[in-house]
Amino acid sequence: MPNYSPFPSYDPYRTNRSLRRGFMNDLQVTDPSTWSYTRGRFVAFGAAAEQRPEAGDMIYLFQNSMDPSEESFRLRPNGNIYYRFRCTPLVCGNMSCQGQTRVMTSFAPPGWDSSHGYHYGNPFNPQHQTRDRSCWVKNHGKTYNIDTDYEDDFPVGITRTFDLEISEKVVSPDGFPKVAQVVNGQFPGPLIEACWGDTIVVNVKNTIKNNGTTVHFHGLRMFQENNFDGANAITQCPIAQGDSFTYKFQLRQYGHSWYHSHYSSQYGEGTFGPVVIHGPSTANWDEELAPIMVHEWHHASAYDAFHDSMFSPAPPKADLITLNGIGRNHELGIGAYFQKTIEEGKKYLFRITNSAIDFHFHFSIDNHLLQVVSVDYVPIKPFWTNSLSVGIGQRYGVIVHTNQTASANGKYWMRTEYFDGNVKDSTFCQFPQQNYPPNQTDTQRVGVLSYSGAGPGEPTTTRWNATVGCKDPVFEPHLEWRVTPPQNDVVKNARYVGIDRSKEMHGAFRWLLAEQPQWLNYSNPTLLNIANASWNSEYVLEPYSYNDPEGFVYFIINSGGGPSKLTGGTHPIHLHGHDFAILSQGLGPFDVANPIYNTENPPRRDTAMLPAMGHLVLAYKTDNPGAWLLHCHIGWHAGSGMSLQILERQQEISSWIGGSAAFEPAKRGCRNWSEFLARHKNDPDVFNPIGQDDSGI
């Protein structure tokens, strides 16, 4: 719906020098002299009218067609003046909120920037004066801002449609060609961008000859939309070759994240892309940059690399680390560093995402402190740091002040450093990357931040004296939670996780999040079986029927040990359908006999680190009935079976997501998937359930 707010003295000359194509706008003329006569029309900074405007007139700008050259402009008579705004494909926000004059970020669809098609900027005046980013929109006296409890309330936006095609294409991030599985022919995939409160429709078509696919929108709660969670064999069958599936959901959260395939090891082949949901911020910034997606790239097939990982004591070797698909291969001496040019004296919002398969890193920029304003999809009370530990699936929004002069040529290294540690004790973080030795920090330089007018050559700056590891930072969410006592039996639900080297399961030693690895039938998703009274044990399903939407379930996860003497390790634990509070996180198994919980506004997110030989205690609200995955986000571990399902309020799922009609897309997709398998049952290059070697996710 359009949002209206009084704005009697808006001057397009002072506050918006270029009227952006593609959105509707009313502008009041306060100074006719700012308009000039050109080619039979009066124009002002991109707008045009057939007659000279007068003070108090309104200019109504709209676009007639998809052709950006076909624009029309209409004068409205003087009278009651309202500024009309609608958050459409190019603009988010409102000019008036709590009495503050403001323009929110404008953004463009792919194609505006040669660097992977993302373009960001702000159409505000050239002085780049600071705006109050805590404000978002105001509608008939109702304000949506950083203090709005987004779990219960959000502005109603518009519907935006995106078309994604999953296909095979040769890509070469470092110059070494590889047949990858990408989105819309690019790596990473195209940006999905919208406003808080919008409804998103994503049409996914699969044209890969020998694999299915699904798309999961990481971190989005999918509130009342479990059927569109995109979890393979949980909420749907894979999308077969030539078939399509449409996801539709409303954006109740804001911030940034990513979408990725949840089919086998496919996202390691390049099937992922960034997501940005514009909304308020807990600190002010001038401009935002394109999301930075950090990913480790393998020249070998990710499917083959996963298979090798099950029979090796260490994970497969990564060939390079990429930022938005660009990387330097130090072993072969090919590729390039990621480049970003900025202007001096501004505050830039960086959006960092770890989209890797098996790479935990510390992000830093030489000489520049990071002001952290969001963690996953949670706005937080800002804090400062010189580097950030970023686990797989985690995201951080950080503001960088470009006010440094230490570099002689105006260039600064961007780094993704990591630490390995001793696999036999609590110092263990991750296995060393052969091409990026942890003691050779120069190999972990991945990008160059250049000030405008920077000189030639590479940066000469040095790294921060930062401690690098796998420990999550401690922070406070802006909107506070008080976690109430658990509805479940906490001791009964405590578990030990890791790899069981005492016995092989499905032909290999496997990583576990329960008593056995999760093993799913691609053709028989959980969501189409919610009338079941019992379940195949290999689905590793935890039923919870607690119906207090404000109540909590506690979940205790210990790394290693237990009756089976599991080998632990460090793991990024991700829960679908919920944010969770971190009640405890540290070394050693959790003491269930003498529990100490942080229940007063604890850190809250959707992906958190389980320390090696340590514990993680999380708590989530039972407010979103559905079948939800809880899993390690290391790709090799999830594929091995390190996951389980939470079946939340089973009897309410059908009505919660919309009744019988909500299941029809999944049923149709499963029929098509089964037909695809039947047609290709004798084709050795096509997936065959008989040869299944991973969990399905």
C-alpha cells in the first residue's frame, strides 16, 4: 500500500537531484526558478512537465512501461499537499519519519554495476549529510522504526517477483575453468533485494540435466510459510530437470543474508546468491555497498569433494577464497584480488556473508575499525571491533568510516584470516587450508579497499594485531528478549554431537547431531507426511507440541564425548524457521546439574558456533508450526548427516500454512521428480536413490 505523510515544504532541488525511474513520486514545487525550458518542456533534474510549474504545484512522476525512456509527468493543483511514497523496485523508505527529512537507499536491479550486477547508492544531496537511519516509514500516523518489534508488526509493502534459473555453466573465478551449477548464468547468483514488509515471489526453474535442486532463503523465518522453506526432502522434493517451483513469502525481518540450494552439495558448485532486505539501522551511515559473499572455491566438483571428505581425516583442499566470485589462487599464481573503491570522509555500510562450505574466517580491513550494527537478521546495539569472526551461514552488517590516512597510496588490504588449532583439544577451530597456511597471513589477503584517487600498486598496510579464532562475538540485540523457563525437559534433550568412528553408517563414518545420522528419502518429504503417528528413525525427528507461542524450548548441544565417545570439533549450528537466543556458549560440556543460563536479553541469531569440546545452549520460541531443520552448516557435515528435524506443533501445521492448498505445489513437484527418476533410472549420470551417499540436505 502507498504510505502518506504530511510534507508541506519538500523541494526536489535541495533534497533529490535526480528523480529515479521506476517509481511513483509526488514532488511539491517551492522554487519555480529551479526549472528550465528545454526542447519544448520544462525540466528539473530528470523530471519534465508540459507547462511551467508554479510554487505549490505537485509533480506526479510515473513510468508508462518497462522502457525507461517512456516517462510521464503531471502537475497537480495547489492545495492540500501530501508527499506520496511507495516502496517499489527502486526506492525504499519514506521522506518523513518522526519529523526528520530523509531519503532511504535507492537500489537498482542487476546490470547497473559491472561487478556482478549490484549497484548501491543514495540519491540524496552531494553533501552526503548524515540521516537518521533508525527511522523507516510512517503511515497515517503509525511509525515503523528500529524500535518496532518486527516479530509482531511490520509495514505492508508490495509484491516483487524474481526469476531464477539453475543451470550449468563454465566459470573461472581465478582463470581456471570449471563446469559449475549457477543461478541465472552467474556466480554468485543475482541479488534478491526488497523492503521490509514486501512479499517476495521467486520462480525457480531447473535446467540441470542430471540433478534436482531446491532454494532455501537462509535465516528468513518463513512464518506460516514452512511449505516454502526450500529444504530438500523436508518441505519438498527436488525440482526436476525442466520443472519449476514458485516460492512466496513475506519479509517480516530486515537486514541481509543469502539464498542457496539445499540439495546435496550443490551450493558448493555455485548455486547461491545474496539477499538484502532494506530497513532501519541502529547507527547512521551514508552509503551501502553491495553484499560481500566470502566463499571457498574448489576446482574439483563439490559432489566429488564431499565424497572424498567421508574417507579422509581432513576436508578437501580449497583452491582459492573468493569475494563475490573473485579470488587469487596463490598456488597457481592466477586470479585477482577483489577491488572496492570508496570516497574519503563517508560512513559505508558493509554487509558480510560467509557462504562457504568449510571455511571460517575473521574479516578485517587494515587501519579501519568496524562498527557492528546487525548480526544475522537481528539489529543490535552497536559495538566496535577491529575484526570479526564469521562462521558459515553467519552475517554481519558493519559500518566503516573512511577517515584513514595511514596508507601512502590510499589503498588498504581486506583480509579473511583463519586459525586452525589442535584437533585433539579445545583450541581446535578448523583444519588448515593448504593454499592459505594460517601462519602465512599474506596469503589471506583477499581484497583491496581503495580511496578515490588512490595511487598505483598494491597496499602496503599491515594487519591488525587481532586474535583469530572461531569464537562468536558477544553482543546485545536492540529489541530485547527475556527468555522464560523451558517448556521441555532440558536434561532429556541434551545431546553430544560429532563424528562416530566406532562404526560405519551408510558406508562411512558419519557426523551426527543425534544418535544416528539423518538420512532422507528425496521423494518423500516430511511435510507431505504430517499425519504420521510414527516416523522412520533415519529422519531423526524431534516432535515438540508445546503451544505457547511466547514459550521457549531449550536445546543443549555438546561437542564430542558422550557414551559413544564422539570426536567433536567446531560447528556452525543453524536453525530454520526461527531466531534463537544463546543461553550459554563455552568450553566443556554443559553442566546440566548446575545450569547457568543467560536469559536477560542474550545474544540472538539464527546461526551460532558450537566450540570444539565445548557446548552451545540455544532457546527458541514455539511460535511457528512446521518441519524445521537444525543442522551444522559445514557442507560436508550436513551432507554426512549432521542434522535433525524439529516437528513443531504437528497437529497445527496444516492450518497454520494455509490448509490443503498449501501442499499442492510440493505434491506436484514430487510427482514430477518421481517421473524424472523413472525416465532416467538407467542413466549413470543422473541421481539414483540406490547410490545415494549423502543425507539429502
